[in-house]
Amino acid sequence: MIRKEQFQEALQRRMKFSRKKPLDRIPLNYMVIGAPVKYDMIERCNSSAAAVEQFLINEKHTLENFPEGDHIPIFNLDYLGEGVIPSMFGAEQVPVKDLPPFTRGRVMDDLETDLPKLKQEINPETDGWGPIAKDAVERFIDATRGEIRVTNVDIQSPYGIATKLIGNEKLMFAMYDTPELVHELFDICTKAIIDTTNAVIKWAGGAQNVALNVCEPYDDTGISMYDDYVSVISPDLSNEFCLPHNQKIFEAFGGRGYYHTCGPYFPGYMSAVLANKPRIMDMVTLRGALQKSREDMLEVKKICVQNDIFLSGDLAAYPNGQYDFDSHIQPDEDFVRRMCADGRTLWTAWGTAERGRELLEYCRECINS
């Protein structure tokens, strides 16, 4: 069992960060690599007990090897993939050994023909993988006596959920051909996200046990949204089709929250991101995603400060586009200082415990320089 007192200092520092209070050092959300893998992804999907045990193994590995960091354990249901809600509409989820499940095929081929056949409302208690998520949440809360929060399922935007129900290209064409049907589909997806989120809160025994915002896992910080497809359409289309539905979800759970997208172009679609008015944004929102440059990151920081937005993410660069420890170009002290000035950046990184301690020195030096 992970003892809650192990991360109380980290919790207090992260909360000060969120509330723009003075900090003794920059927060460092750091995970230590190399945790033993007892259960693969298929085994975790098939057994909530295995999923809970593997989570505890991973978290204990980080907390025991690098207790001085600011990582806060949260039971993330991402091992169930991004298709829990789509499965409630009939989408087939396929577990694989080394990655989260994928969605095989789509339940609709054409909006005009198939949307009338799609159920208008889902029941997370009984539909699709809802019961699997319910069992995992309840088992985890029981195993940890509610000392560690759980996240929501999928964490996808309505657009993201919709792409699991109909192919993205067809959905994009429909934005021009039958825009009213796209809005109807997004309305259905929006309600499903809200209903499932409320179900997770119920299963967990209350909102105090749920970290809807995965970057700020405490009360009154809104909800997370992964809007991964926002960059495949123009900012105008995003504002027309995505923004009103995204806002319904943000407003349903406290307003501004955490926003992530994997889009490849910066600064081209930055206006679409800013229109969502997040309180904290993933730094992967950069040119080439992994191939982000120092100039990109500094420009994003400037834009976010101007719009009262926090940043979260890795300050390393990956010139080969490979997200692995060996390909890091590690940040230097001056760059860290510029990125983390004003207490606006939650530095998220991973690697060895030794490397974590080196980064921690940067965090101390930069806040006091």
C-alpha cells in the first residue's frame, strides 16, 4: 500500500503552483523508469485486480526510488484505452499485450443512414466496457481506502469519441455536407461523456475521490480533455463544431481544465487551442509534437502567460521524433529558468532516479536565481 503521507509535501507544492502562490522550488512531476511489469495490458483489461496491483507496483517504484519529487499517484484508467465510451455504443475494443486496446472498425459508415440507428443515450452501469471500468474504480477505492484518487475514463473530447464511431475522414466531409448531423452526433457524445464522468464519480464514492484534471489532481481544477484531432481541421471548423461541445463539458465540471492535443502544427492552430480557454495546457502542443524546438517552447510559454494559462510537460527535446530516454536533449539551466519563470510551468519528466535528482537541482536553483 502506498502511504498517503509520502506525497503530502508534493500535494501542497502542486496546490501552491495551481493557486499562483510563492514556491520554494519549481514542481517536478517525475516518474522513475524500470518498474517491474507483472501484468501486461491484456491481463489488466481482463482483471481489475491485476490492473490495481500493477498500478501500485509502478507507483511504489517511483515513490521509493525518488520520494523527493512532486509526483502524485492517481489511478489512471488509460490502460482501458480510449474506447470505453464508444464501446457503450457498440464499438468493438480489442486488447493487445503492450499497448492500450484499440477500436476495431466503426459502428457507422454514413451519418445520414446510420446516425438515426445510433442509441441516443448510454448507461455506463451496463453498456459496453462500463462494467469493467466500474469494477476497476470500485476495487481500487476499496484497496486504497480512498487515499488515492482515480481518473475518468477515455478523457477524450466529443470529436475524439465520434472518431471511434465513424471514420475521421467521413466525419470531416460531413462537416461540409451535413453539418447539422455532425452537431447531433457531437451532442450525443457530449452527453455520454458527462454521464460517464458522473458515473465514475458515483463509483468512486464522491468527487473528492476523483481527479478529473490529471495535471492538478485536487478540487476545483476542472476536467481533462484530450482533443487529439483538433489540428486535422481548420481553426474555423474547430470553433464551429468542437468548441461549443467542449465548453459544455468544461462547464459541467467546474469550468477551465486541462487541455491536451497531439496536433503537429504550431503556431497554425494555436487559436483553436486558446479558444477552449484551458487553465493548464500540455506542452506537446508543438510543431511535430515530439520534434518540438526550444524556440517553439519559449513561444508557447509567452502565449500562455499572455492568456493566463499554465503549462505542463517535458522540457527535453526529441530531434529524432522518438519518445525514448536515450534520445533526450536535456534542458540546460538557463532554458529551465526561462520556461519555469513566474511559477507557470509544471515540469513533467521521466527517467532514472539519478537523473531526477539532477533535474531537482535545476528546480531549486532556478526558483532562487
